[in-house]
Amino acid sequence: MNQNIFNTTPPQATPPQAHAMSKTFMANVFSYMFAALAITGVVAYLFGTDLSLVQYLVNMETGGFTALGWVVMIAPIGLVILMSMGFHRLSSPVMLVLYIVYSILMGMSLSFIFWVYDIGTIYLTFGVTSATFGAMAVLGYTTKTDLTKFGGILYMALIGLIIAMVVNWFMNSSTMDYLISIIGVLIFTGLTAYDVQKLKRIGTGVEYGTQAASKLAIMGAVSLYLDFINLFLFLLRLFGGRD
């Protein structure tokens, strides 16, 4: 995500005005985020438990991806880049459509966890993720501590984590995979608090009902959505319980 979108200095507002604007903005962000998670969850369950739908993603004879399967694996990254780079050019309705398509594709992509993990483990992990995310979101929203430097450290750690994951793809070390999962959980737990605080500050300077406010809320929802999904996946790797 293009972090420059979120680095503009908000206009000055009185404390009561700023608080009201922030609450409205954050309500919109979380509404978009929860809606996307619901769409992703339903699509993931449908494709993960219905063989007739899975056939659209995987060639049952060869075991490889179909054309749609490859689109599902690659397109979500492209859509996030498109929304980020096209933030100033795209209208809010177009951004919203792209966001909905993104959540659908992510659901199709995540459907494969139903093939790998026990369904009880998936439900348990989702519950733990929800509780952890909620606690850190409240912390990020209410804390008086500036998390800016903390967030910078976490983003650098995230780059290191990605490199470690690429290296372990070749090494296939179970010990390293376990450590990567633990570090991933810690990083995205911290990023949740950081991103919520960042979005709260952005909310103090946006004008409710404008195109800019709507687009910022969508991009903020994408940021928190990714925090949640990545936290869920790293916790799922830790809990194991593979079928």
C-alpha cells in the first residue's frame, strides 16, 4: 500500500470537531473492513467445501491451477496496487467496486485452507484472531503513546520476514517455519494497533461525505483487512491441526 496517501497533514479542527470526525471516519473504515471480511469468509467457505466450485480453480486431473485459479492467486496484489496508485484518479464508487472484487478473490484464494486444516482449527483460529485484533484495535485507538516509530520498526521487520519466508521456501525448515509464524503474529498484532492509531489521526482531518473521505476510508479498511488476514494465517500456521 502506498503509505504516502496517509501522510498528509490534516487541517486544524477544534477538539470536539476532531473527535466527532475521527469517530465517523473510523466507523466507516470498520464497516468497510467487516463487510469485506464477511464476503471473504462466505466465498472461502463455499469454494472450500463445494467440489463443483473448486474445479473452477484447480484442474482435478493435473492438480494444477486453472486460468481462473491463477487469476485468483495473482489479481488481489494487482488490485491493491491499482487502488493505491490510482487513489487520486479513481472515483470512490470505482474504488468500492475494486474493493469488493478484491474481497471476493481473496475469499476464493483462502478457500484452500479448508483443504489443509481441520475445520475446527479454522474456527478456533478465527476466534482467537478476532479477539486479538479487537484488543489491539482498542489499544491503538485509546493509547496516548505515539506509535509512529514503533510502526516504522514493524514495517522494517515485515520486510525481513518476507525475505525469511522466501529463503525458507527453498530450505523447507520446520523450525524456521515455526519461528516465522511467531514473528508474523507479533508483527501483525503490533501493526493493528499502529494502523488504527494512524487512521484515527487521519479521521480528525477529513470532511465527512466527500470523495476523499470515502476513498481514505476504503484504503484504511484495506490496511486493517490485511492486518487481520495475515494475523489469521500466521496463527493458523502456529495452531496447525492439518487434516
